Amino acid sequence: MTVHVIATGGTISSHFDGDQWTNIDGAGLVAELGAEAVDRVVVRDVASGPSSNLTVHDMLAIAEAARDALTAGADGVVVVHGTDTMELTAFVCQLMLGVSASRRPVVFTGSMRVHSHPAPDGTANLRDAIAVAASDRAVGREVMLCLEGALHAADRVAKCHAASVDAFQSAPFDPIGSVIDGVPVFHDAPVERPAAIGFVHDVPLVTCYPGIDAASVEAVLADVVGAVVEGFGDLNVPQQLWGPIHHAWNRGTLVVLASRPFTPTTTTEGLSMLGAVGAGGLTAQKARLAVMAALGSTPDRDAAVEFLRHLALVLDAGDRSTS
Ligand code: ASP
């Protein structure tokens, strides 16, 4: 079994030696797990520093490194990453690779405490992540985040606490699994997802706020192939944005509405009249990446909408309907 570890920096590799901060590279992190781990792991460093600095191009480069490792015959891939944007790079990776029955595991991990902390969390997370990546049980699964013994699917998970070691949640879903004594145990079946052919990059994200100015949104939507607007509740946007969104859709722009609370809504009569589709439960940040992938895979807007439909998170709360 050979697992490829792709190191990209983050808190897990930040070390204060009493004098200055240094970066522990991937080989250094793996060496702390002992000789057995070193023997079964191939390490590659592709970035260093905080993950808040990463661009989508950087995220695609990390995802390409994971894809190359699988193509080279790795039994599994671990990406060591800062937690701030881990869920986004993991989602880019899943968009690039898709989810299919035979794909070997790709597992992201990191830590909330620095390497030089007296009780660091990075070592246990990395050990678990390598065990999951090497496991046949994890074949065919979503690209995963592995932290604190929990396994989260890249499309559901979000960092929700910036100061706790227990920093990630998949709410309103549960984690997809846990790691028990180095063995992954999954609680549900994976959902197959399409792999993107390419990514377009001119996809802005507009976050609505009370009193948002229509002219500025009109300007943002003026000349783009796709855009995400983060509204409120069940994809409601302030009425002054109805015109700009409608005009953009009529010009051919793929306008996707997302919301901070989870909503599985994708298409409704109201959205069709407005000129938009829903993000299917993806956060606004992930919806933007999904639109990049959809429009990078097909120039046809209807086909791109169909691509997005295959990424939707399905959770039938079913308790708000009055009909
Ligand atoms: N600021 C760090 C980063 O995202 C946080 C972490 O690694 O946990 O790189």
C-alpha cells in the first residue's frame, strides 16, 4: 500500500522554535508518525503558508497533484492543508475527480493547533488520514475531510469554529463516517458525482445585505458567464435585485442563488420567472466553484444547470410545505 501525501502548509506545519516561526514540510510531518508510516508514504510539497492565500488556480493545482498521484497508482491520497479553506480545495478536488465506485480515497487533513503546541492535534489527524486513504473501505467515497476522528464529505462540510479543535460540521447532515482505531466506518452510502472537464474563472459571488444597492450588483453581473448571489432564507433576494438578476439571465448568464441556511431548492416557478436556479444546498462559496466547473464542462447553460443538479445535496426535511 502506497499513500501519497501532498503537503500545502497550514497550521499543522507551523512551528515556533522559541525564536521564529518555521514551516515543517510534508516529510517532517510524516517522519513523526514513525518508520512504518515513512515506508508506506510518498511525500510531495506543493505549497506552504496559510490557506487563506490560496487562489482557485492554486486549489486546482493541488487537485491536479491529487489526480496525478492516483494516475501514478497511489492507493490513496492525503492532502495536508490549512483549515481556513480546506473545505473549498477539497470541493475543487471532488469537482475535478467526481465520485465514482472505483476511485481510490482522497482525504484532506490539517490541525487547529500549531505544530509546536504542547498538545498538538495534527499528528493524530495525519495518522488517521493516512489510514483512511490506505483503506479499501474508503474506495468510492466522496473526497473527505478527516479531523478529530470524524469523516466529512467535501460538499457538505464547513469550518464553523475558528478557535476549537472540533472546528468542522456537516450540518444539517451528519459526518459520513468516523475513524475507529485507524479503521474508517461509514454511516451511509456515497452519492455518485460527475467529474468536471474544466473550470471557467469569471464567476463573481455577491452576498446580499439589507439595503444592498442594485446598481453595484448590475455592474458585477454585467459581463460574466456565471454568477452566484447569496440571498436569504429559501433563496430570497431583496426586490431591488430582481431586475439586475433578470437582465443578467436574459443576457445568457447562469445566475445561481445560494443561502446561508441550508435549502435544497434548485428550481421553482418563482426562480424561473426571476431568471435563476438554486444552488441545491451548497454554500455560496462552494456554489461558485460548482458554477466554475459546470460552465467549464459545457458552454450550454441548460447543460450546465443539469451538471449542477447532479451536485445537489439531498435532504428531505419535508416539514415546511403547506400544500
Ligand atoms: N490559518 C490557517 C490556514 O488555513 C489555519 C489552519 O491551518 O488551521 O492555513
